[in-house]
Amino acid sequence: MKQFNNFIGGAWIAPDSGEYFENRNPANRDDVIGRFPLSGPTDVDRAVKSATRGFADWRSTPAPARGDVLRIVGDIMATRKEEIADAMTREMGKPLTETRGDVQEGIDTAYYAASEGRRLFGHTVPSELRNKWAMSYRRPIGVAGIICPFNFPMAIPTWKMFPALVCGNACVFKPAEDVPHTATILVEILLEAGLPPEVIQLVHGTGEEVGAAIVEHPGVPLISFTGSTETGSIVGAVCGRMHKRLSLEMGGKNAQIVMADADLDLALEGALWGAFGTTGQRCTATSRLILHTGIHDRFLSMLVDRARTLKLGDGRKEGTDVGPMISEAAVDKVERYIDIGQADGADLLCGGRRPDDGKLGNGNFFEPTIFARVEAGSRLEQEEIFGPVLSVVRVASADEAFTVNNDVRYGLSSSIYTRDVNVAFRALNDLDNGITYVNAPTIGAEAHLPFGGVKQTGNGHREGGWQVYEFYSETKVGYADFSGTLQRAQIDNYLGAPD
Ligand code: UN1
């Protein structure tokens, strides 16, 4: 069986523990992809020291040259797209159409980052004094701790690392233990593209061991974390205590609202894709469907009919609509929510169990599930499940729909289907989310726009687009006084006091 290693100090090396874990295909647990290192704090420490050396050189490499490396990264990813998508589906289950999209998101992020190397704008503004210039510009920060989830094994690490690198930082990358192979491919590509080896470190292992050691390491001044709100609270507490810069991207409980005037066929496609794409394992997944009473019964029966026809299977097989979940533990969690929903009196309309089909018995499969008559405020309606479970809530007006949407602790994405332009714009205004879609599903954010959520979904930062570059760079201000005299700001300006 193939054994993989960490990339630390410019070389592929074994973990200090000498221990490895197995990485298995979630569609067929007999298929072992390889063994990956179970690393610990001493491996992390070595990685941080190496990254600190890498940073010293990389920070003085001109930003356009740093961007050129990312352009080559994008080129290599584009050439290898099909092969990476296949490896990713084997490792985490979602169908090939989706893993191709995941790689594409990485390519898009690479090209955006490449061109940003020729911008990284600061400001030049007039000074209040004569013969003096005032400007702001960006500086890199240092070693970035990059902690990633399993559901977008390529896209999410690229959202974090590519901007970090273009800004001149070095990275210590801790991928989710479910997707170490895709992470290995990404690091190989960065090296092949010409990134100086000590600028990137890859440390495999668990969040409790490796993730925690990165967050707690004094040599890592910034952390970017995507994962659960619970873990994010722990990461946030440490970063608060150690005064680290931190970007958190956490849970969601996203809703699609369908008004009585909506194009129901369109809304149906949106709901199916939003709820069951990636087997519901997206932070942006549609987990609640808020239906106007005028179309509630009709839409629900259309939806259940279609959901029953979705084909569960190996994501590498033609015709598969929904792949497996990431792990046995993830399936167990979904099963607990089926019990909770039924105990709370919701109507289970379809799914709610592992499939009967014996061929799927070797994988972590779960049927697309729809609950109706879900009470606003119930656990099913409030808590993030991260699986193929859709909860339907009935409302009588747009105002009520907005209230239901907003009355959760998360705020990542939302969607509304309506033909009424006033209702659409009210939704853009009033829904408490980082992203609102009109006549489109809750998933599918584009790589060149800011991504993130409000309330307990995040801590105010955004990934993607132009805004993430603020996170990975420090603003510095420079003043140059060429008057040859002492000029005192706020005192020697020419306006004087008003009469
Ligand atoms: C996530 O689920 O963590 O908007 C990210 C989307 C994808 C990214 C999802 N582009 O659904």
C-alpha cells in the first residue's frame, strides 16, 4: 500500500511518531488510497521553523513574480484537471461533475491571485502639509496556519493559500484527515510551479493534534480556519489569548424561500441541487426550504417525486446524482437527526435511512431525505446537520419567510425564488446572510467574489475575491516629508482656526 509523507523543511519526510492512518474511499471502504502521517506538535514545530526561513526570502520576492508562480500553478491544475477530479472523488465521494468544479474553483483562484500580484493596491493620498507625501501599502505578515475541511479538498485550500502566498506569506497547511491525497497533489503542484520549498509545509494528522499545535504555535501569527462553529470557538479563544489574526468560516443553516409567484420548475431544480449536491455537505447547502402556503402542497409533491429518483452511487460512475457521505460518523450524525425530527413531530416524506441496495453497503451512503411540517425553532430547523436532509417550513408571507430565515444562529447564504422585483430586493436587503441569491440556489458562490457569513458563521472576514487580500496583508503607512523643515501635523496646516 502506498505510504505518503509530510512535506516539511523542503523534503517529504515521515512523522516523528512513525505512525500512519489509512485513507479509504467513502464509496467503497475496501478501497484504500494510502497511508498518511499521524503527525504531532514536534512535526508542526519543525514545519513552522522551516516556513519562517521560507518567509524571509519569499517576502522580498516581488509580488508580480510571486503571482507568476500562481499562474503556473493554475496552468498545471488545468492540464491535470481530470486526473485530480478523479482522485478527489475517490477520496471524498462527490460526483465527478462536482469535483471538476472544485478543481476549476482552484484554477480560477490561481489566475485571480496571479493577477493580484500586479495590483495589491495601497493608497496615495494628499498630505495636509506642503511638500509631504502620504501613502499606505501592504506588507506580508509571516507564517500562515491554514486549516481546511474535507468538502472542497482543492478549492478551499486554494482560497486561503493562494492569496496568502501572493501577499508574501509562507504557509503551514493542515488538510482535513479525510482528504490528505488531494492536499498532497496540491502541494506537489505548488512545488512543480516553482514555489520555493520552504514557503509551503504540509502536515497531516488530526485537528486535535496538528490543528491545535498550529493554532497554539507562537511562530504562526495568522490562522485561517474552515470547519464547525464549535471548533471555531476553541480556535478563536486561543487566537484571542495570543493576539493572532484569525479568519473563521464556520456553520450554516441556509434556507431557500419559494414565493407563490415563483417559477416552480426553476425553484425545484434549485432546491434539489442546493440540498443534495455534495450530499448536503456544504456550508452553503440548502438545509431549510421555506414554502409560501400558496404553493406549499404542489411544490412539495413535485420535490418529493424528484428526490426519490436521485441516483445514489459511486461518484466515479456515470449517472450518479448523489455520492456517499464522508464517513461512518457523518452518517451516524444524520441518523440521530432523523430520530430528533421524528420525535419532534415532523413528517418524514422520503429517505431517512441508509439505502437497501446491497451494492452500496460498502460505502457511507444515506438517502436524500425530506421532512415536512417542520416547526420554526425546532432542532431540525435550527442545527447544522451537514448531510442530505431538507426541512420544509410553511409560511404565509414574505415577512414571515424572512423572519424564519433570520431566526437562526448562522448566516451564510440564502435564496429566494420570486418574480416580484420588490420582494427580491427586499430579500437582498433584509435577509441576514453574507450571500443572498435571487432565483438561484444557496450553493455556487463564484471564486472572484467575497465569500463568508454573518453571526456565528464567521468572524467578519471574507474569503475569495478582492477582500481576502486584506486579511493576508498588513497595512503600513508611509509619510515622506521633503520640505526640509519641521512641519507639525494638525498644527502647521495652512487653514488656521475658523473666524
Ligand atoms: C463550503 O461549503 O464550505 O458556494 C464552500 C459554494 C461553493 C463553496 C462552498 N463554491 O457552494
